[in-house]
Amino acid sequence: MSIIKIRYSELQDLPQLFAIDQTIWNTTNSPGPIRLKSLAAYGQHYPVGSQLVAVRGTQVLGMISWNPQSPYPSMHRTWNIGIGVAQAAQHQGVGSQLMTALKTEARRQGIHRIELNVLATNLSARQFYAQQGFQVEGRARDAFYLNGHYVDDYSLACLLEPL
């Protein structure tokens, strides 16, 4: 089996990234329907070079993206992140490698805090984030109504030490 490489997204990655995005989200891990309905929309939302991707050969296995949390200058050292791994590549260390690369890049850019939200129903993601050093900072009780049940939404964050 070839080695997984982490790099910035390239133009040829977009179809595979879009396909992953279309297949991994469901009502146990996302509060709403897929937002990006076309490859063009995906490319506009995630321009080339705006994500770190995990690849094995020419196959894209997953991605991680980041956005500044707020337009306020006082929050310029905080990123909000999103991560997705193709179903066939889950539980193989791809997410951990992406997260390690993201933390390295964040530190390089002077980022101190990375944060995200996760649904209470997404148990494997919650365990993964805990293993990656994220802590629960808040819980929005009954934030979403999915599959006939109310679902809590957790706010998590990880503080990064400088390089």
C-alpha cells in the first residue's frame, strides 16, 4: 500500500473532493442538506489551495478546511475548521494525518485556537476530536430536529501552543 501524502488541494482534486463531500454527510452528522449542489459551486466555495487533502497516489482520501472565525481583529488567531474523509478511508488514520498537518499549518500562521461544531449523534467524530485534543466548550441542547428527534450540538475547541 502506498504512503498517504498531505498537500494543498489542486485543480485535478476538485471532482474527487466534491464526490466525497456529497457522500459523507447525512442526518447523523450534519444538521442540514448538502449545500453545494455542483462541482462549480464546490470549486467556488473551496478554491484550489484552500484545503489540505490526503492523497494516496492520485486518489483523494479526505480533506480539511479552515476559515477565520470572525471578521473582528481580536479573533484573528482563531480558525473554524471542517474535515471530511471518504467512507472507504475512514478509521485508517487519514483524519489524524489531516489534523496533524492542519495544526502544523495553523501554528506556522500564528493561529492559537481551532474550533468546530459536532452533533451529539456523531459519536465517532466526537471520539476522534477528543483524541485530537479538542474539548467541549458548549452544548446547544435540542438545537436540531433530525429523524424525529431533537439533537444537541456541541462546540469544541483545541488550543495550540506556538512553534
